[in-house]
Amino acid sequence: MRSVLQATVLGLLLASEGLAAQPASRPSIADFAEPPVATGARLSADGKLLAARSWQGDTSRILIFDATNPSKPPRALPLGKSDVTSISWAGANRLLLRVRKYEKLFDQVYPFTRLIVVDIDTGQSRVADPANQGVLGGDVLYTDPDGQTALVASQDTIFDTPAVKRVDLATGKATLVEKPRPDVWDWYADSDGVVRAGFAYDNRAWKLFYRDKAGEPLRTIKGKFDKNSDSSVDRFTFGRAGTGTIITNERTGRFGVYRYDFTSGSIGEAIFEDPEVDVTGVWGDRWSGDISGIEYENDRKRFVWLDPDLKQTQARIDRALPTTVNEIVSRSRDKAKLLIFSSSASDPGAYFLLDQTTRKMNPVYAPLARIDPAQLSATTHLRYAARDGLGIPAYLTLPKGKPGKLLPTIVMPHGGPFIRDSWEYDTFVQFIASRGYAVFQPQFRGSTGYGKSFVEKGYGQWGRAMQDDLDDGLDHLIKTGVADPKRVCIVGASYGGYAALWGAIRNPERYRCAASLAGVTDLDAQLKANRKSFTATRYFREWRTKVAGEQKVDLATVSPLQQAARLKVPVLIGHGEKDEVVPVRQGRAIVQALQGGRAEVTSVFYAKSGHDLEGEGDLADYLGRLEAFLHKHNPAG
């Protein structure tokens, strides 16, 4: 049972509607495959309503909860097939939804984004700035307190950089505020609705078109990194009097937060920098413009609050909920009410509403109500040395109730590859662990969050040093007695699916089987279809392809499709027919190439799913197939 602030609600997760206790065994496939009730919840400015995105079959919805009466059924606003990527409130009764769809442009697939305005009272919706015809649209820079207008950055055509427009949210009509400027892809506005800057990035040089206050023309501030540096600027924040902050990795190789003087164009003292990992986020007070908090992630998410009241509040919440990461995701304008999401690697989490005037915190809803955290397996953080001495972070999840020695083991590399795993609930990790396996998640070189040098070590290392890191991690588990070397399989999705196939091809002596979901099988074809697969997002402004490395390695030598004849161990191939990230033809090509070969191949293609298993019932089907596949080729018993 969880406690809440100042002790008050006993067994609150188990007592609330939809959060009933599960049998004391393990969750079923249906439990694990249950879609979340809703995600991405945000609190209205007056603290009375909560909006979150949800799906019903293939129809997108926004659910509106009564934050003060969570037992009341939420109201659903259907949105058709729009994929909502972010939610923000404009006043107390209007929502701004950024929606996305994938389209092919010049033989490459791009996510096109638009802004939709939804009136809560009537349920009516409209497109903001309908003249927006580019790839990028709907970047909300500011909304006025009453929710009548918003500053939005978007492209008029695919050939333009974004302009800034003031959108009348009642009609969707837009008027120009700042015209497009060469190389300016990021615009910033302050808490008074003044467009303060446009940021232009060109290789190692950058410049800021900046003004101190309304009515002034934009002046140019030039910046440049050393020619041998791969440093970059992530973002700026702006205060009221010409001062602000810059988030950059220029000083230490890790992203930190520093004071920035917009008059001299100089980086000042550090506000926060971690000795090992990057800053991942900064919270600005929406109504004052001041920085209130900073987020970074080592073994788990951590929060540094500069606002003393929020610092004290975070400490109280953490004392009440000591086993979870407790994130303040949204708050009312008067700061009296805060929306908290509490979760961990072994807890899918729940949303709580904290009323600071009464010091009471009550549950609103749990996204995955059928999963009982008491049935899940603990995940720990560790570090091991790769063969070249590089320290590699990793997560290890041991099956609940089993001794942690000589376990059947699943190596699970993450997707991306230029992302990282986190200490948070993962359906596949917990599902596989519940079936009796240790699950190992190495944060191989190239994973982001650990600084520039760690990312750079992954450039050009698909199938090579990145793969070595997986093998070295497995050796660490074997040496420490956790893994049974005779009972190991490798499983992954996207880049992880590539690594699973390549691991089985390159080192069949290590792995009894491999499972790939939406995995890349032809590196050269993937590079042409989606070049962003091969660079880290924070460094992608330079538009350089880094996959081949300085040696210009022949990608066919590390591509599962071209090396399919070498595969000997059983494989499971899964792919969504609507995948716009890794085209389904890559999955079909590897299945065809393996037919008649030495490897036993099991394959499944999902007509309604894209890169993730979004189709109704598809996740449950794949989990069932994966369980049967692992039981056959690497039984946990």
C-alpha cells in the first residue's frame, strides 16, 4: 500500500475503482497487453480539469477528467485517427493539441505536425493556422492567460523555415509576427508573449536573432564552437531583463544549464551540471519566465528545484512515496494544485492530484490499472567495463521469487539506437521477467544521456563496437554468476531488433535464439529511407550522416539481410505493415532471405500496426508468440 502526504488514504491504489488487487500469481498476457487508459495528462490552469490522450481501437481521443472528483467517468472527445503528440491548455476551457502523421516526401518519410484547437465546452475543434503546409507546424511558444490567442511557429511550405504567427484560437486564423529567417528552426517567446529570439544553427557556427523587450528590432548574437568540437546548443530560456540561460555541452561534453548574457553573448556560471550525465530538461515558470527546476537522469530521473517551495514540496512527496520516481508534471496557475505522476521500473504508475492548501494528495487514475506492482520484478542499475575499458551502464531485472544465479537470460538492447533506457516500467521487460527470465538492458556506446563522448563512440559502430558492448555485458553476467551461459537469447525492437539479428548472425555460439520486432535488416536501405536513425537528436542539427564512420565501412558487411546465409539459430520476426520508420519491406526481405536456410524462422506481420504494435490485439498476439518462441528454444524451467 502507498501512503500519501501526511498519511491519510490507506491502500489507495487498491481501493480505487479500476485498481483492484490481482491474484497473487503473475499478470496474464491480456494484463500486459492492456492499452493505457490515457497518457500525457495535463492539468488545466484553474486546476479543475485534467486532459489526457487515449485510443479506442484506431480512434484517437482526449479524455477530460474532473480532477476534484476522479471517480466521475471522464468525458471523451473523439479525434479520428490523429496521433496526438502533446497537450497544452489555453485558459480553463480550451486545449491545444499537436498532432502528427507520417508522409513520404522526396523518397524520405517525415512526421508532419499540425496544431488543433479544441473547445472543451462544445467539443468543437479547428486547425490553427490552416496556411501551414510544411513539415513542421504547431509549435506553441506562448498562450495568453485567458486562452484567446497563442504564438505558434510553423512552416508555410516545405521550403521555408518556420515563421511565428499569432493565432486567434476561436477561429484558427493567424497573423504574421516574425517572418522566416534563414536557418532559424527554433523560436522563443517569454512569459509576456514577446518573441525574444530565433536560433539559427549551421554546422559548428550558430547565431541568435535577439531582442530584450517588445518593440525592439532583432539584433544578431553570433556564437561558434571550436573547429575540432562537436559541441551543440540545446535551447535557451529568457528572463525579463536581458538575461537568461543556455543549455549546452560546450564546457564539459555533457549538457548543463548555464547563465547567459545576451548583451555580450557570453556563457556565464553554471546553474547545474552533473559530472556523469546530461541535463534532460528545464522547467520554466509559465507565468514568470523564471527557471523553477532542472531534470537529469543517472540511474533514474532526478529533479533539482530552484524554486524553494517546489523543492520543499518534492521532498515531502518523496518521503511519502519513497520507492517511486515522483514527477510534478503540471500545476495550476495559482500553484495550489499539482499533478504528480508516480512510477518506477516495477510500477506502471498512477496520477495524483496534490492540493497544497489542504496538504492532501488523492489518486486520479492509473494508466495500466490491471497491473499490480506487487507482481512485478525489481530492476537494478549496474555498470561494467567493455573490452576497451569503457564503462557501460546497464539495467538488470531478475525474475521475482527466483534466486539470482544461473538464470535463463534475455539480452534486450534498446531501440534508437541514439536514445537510452530508463528506470521506468517497460512492458516487454516485465513480461519476459514474469516468465522466469533475467532481462539485461545494456546502455551500449552511442546511447544518449551520458555525454557527447559516449554518443560519439557509437558513430560508425553499428554491428561492431556497439555489438561488442552487448557481448561484454553478457560476459559480465556470466562471470558474476547471474546468467547461465547455455541459456541466453537476444530480443529487441527497431535498432534492438537489428542488434538481436546481428548478434545471432555474428555470435551464434552465444545465443540460442533471437527475436526482432520492426528491426532494421538492411542498413544502406534504412540510411536512404530515414537518415535520422543514424544520428543523435541533440546533434542532428548538423545534418551529417555518421553511420559509416571515418573508415566508410561497407554497410553490407554488418547488415543481417546481406549476411542472412550465416544465420543458424532460430529467429522470430515481427513487423507492422504500416511502419513508417523501418519500412515493412525490410522485415519481408529478411524472412524471404532466410527461407530454405539453416535457421528456423517464425514470422508475423500486422496489417494495422506501424512501428509500434498499435493495432487492436497485436501486442497480445506478439507477446503470446514471443512467450511460445522463448519457451521452445530457451525454456525458463
